[in-house]
Amino acid sequence: MNKEEYEKHKPFAGEKKPSMLRRRVGHDYESRRMYLITMTVEGRRPLLGRLVGRSDAKVGSPDYPHVELSELGKRVRERWYATESIYPEIKVIALQIMPDHLHGILFVRERMAQHLGKVIKGFKTGCNKAYRELVFGMPSVETATRLQQSQPTSSQQWAVSYAATSLQQSSMPSPQGNPKDGEIHGFLFSRGYNDHILSGDGELQRWLNYLRDNPLRLTMKREHPDLFRVRFGLTIAGQTYAAIGNQFLLSAPSKKQVQCSRSLTEADIQAKVESFLKEAQRGTVLVSPAISKGEQAVMRAALDAHFPLIFLTPWGFNTFSKPGHQYFQACAEGRLLILAPWEHQNQRIPLTREMCMALNGMTRNICEV
């Protein structure tokens, strides 16, 4: 939908609800761009494989966290990489399949004759075909030949059995085509998909790192579930927060607010970093929304030095929220608490002066508790 159509329909659309599946208004999805695509299995069922490994294993070792794909997961992988042969305008950059979802990076190298959504729809259709073949035991000639040539592994047998049971227990779409939230429609993937559009230098590498480290992050979450679970309704000094991380940091006997003026020089910032690190070394928990350049430098240095931190974020959490890539290790080690005072929003809006003042006030209150 372009901007003109969006504005025309806006008065009749009702209240805009947060959704990770909404397309960017006004963006040309047929143009030359790079996208990070995310799709989830209906009901978040782990049909695509299983996570194995330990978070403390060395990179490259057999025990380093990775996903062993089920037969269905392998078919999904084949379909994703087949996108290039079906749509020559597209190059597949990367793919990371997790047990109940996938992340993939696509590069539209030249203008397409159709919307990117049509490409994703075609991919899902192929995956649904594989899903039905494996679940109902009616493989195509190609699949039957392949299965005859190789003995299915226990993980493959498990995935087919799980999928069949889940489908039998699920409900089919209503005749009106308006299923309730969370209802299973008999397809492999949930309706819709999430996309991020490449927009800045270094963003592609961050995407690649994110895909690469996804199994490690999930392993950490499973090893330390309490530290990664989003908790809502945490009240501190009259303010309600959503929280991820170690809440015991709030009980630390010494907490100090990190607040630095925007007018500080590089030398001033370095002096602040050294001063706050000395405080942290003595056991003080540093607390900040890390708004100014100086505050960001202090919190980054403390994070790198493995000191405990409480970070206030203006971007709220939903049920599936998790710490950013740079915070995962700190969260798993119990030296980080992230607090979100406001509701989750899909689109980040610029911080206003009032928002910054409010965050600083909350930080002071936390340090006084």
C-alpha cells in the first residue's frame, strides 16, 4: 500500500495495533533492496529441527549450539535456496532455520515485476506442500525416491510424528476466514511475515551476526530461563516496568546514576568512563538509559569490563522480546537488568526532551530505592 492509499483508508481502519507483520507504508517492494525476512511456524511448534549443544562449548566444536534439521526443515531449506532459480532477480544471502521459525536475507538485485510478498507466498506454498506430504504420508515421486534411498533419522521421525499430532489437535480455518488469534490453520507457517529493510552502513553484517548467533542465544535462554523471561508489572518507586534480566540487581546496596552532559569533550568523556569504572569495581551497580554520547561510552565500557548494569530502554517489550545481541552474555551471567517503562511499539520514534527527562528521573528513583 502506498502512502496515498494508506491516508485514504486510515480514517476507517480503527485504532492502529502493534504488529510485527505490517509492511512499511509507502515502500516500493518491487525495487532493488535487501531484506531480512522472519517467519514463524504456526503455533510456534518446533517442527523444523531441534536445538543441540551447550553455550560454553568452543566455536566449531560438535557441541557448539546448532540446529539439527528435521526432514521438513531440510525441505524448507531447499525451497528457500530455490528462490534464486524461480526469481532470477533475487539472490539468497543467508538463512538460519530454528526449530519453530526462520530468518533469511534476500537481495532483490533488480526491479521485479511483482511484489516481494508474492515471492514469500510462493515459498510458503512450496513449504506447505512438503508439510502435507510428510504429515499425511503421501510424498511426491521425488520425495519417495529420496526417502527410499536413505533411512530416516530419529529426529526426522520425531518431527513427522509431532507434526501429525499437532495437526490432528488443531482447528481448521473458519468459513468466514477470520480465525481467532493463535488458531492453527493447517499450514506450516503462520500468516504474514516480518521484514526489515536494509538502510544503513554495517547493518548487513549485524544481520549476518544475528542469524549466525541465533542458536547460541536460544541455548542461553534455555539454560537460564528466568534471566531471559519478560516480566510485566514490576513496580519501582511508583513506576511500572517490563523487565528482562536479573532483578536482584535492584537490591544492590550501592547504585549510581550515569548521567553525562551532551557538551562533554572526548577528554571529559574518557575521564567520566574511568571514574564510573572505579565505582563499578568497588561493587556499585551503574544505572542509566544511556542517552548521551558520554552515557553510552560509560555503559559500554562497564559492559565490556563485565560489571553489573541496570539499563532503562524507551522501547517496550512484548512477550517474545529478548536482549539485543550485545547484551546476551551479560544477561546469561546475571549481571544485567533491562527495564522498559513504556509499552512496546514496532516503530521506534525519536526521543523527545520530555522522554529523556522522564527516563533520567526514573533512573534517579531506582538508585534511591
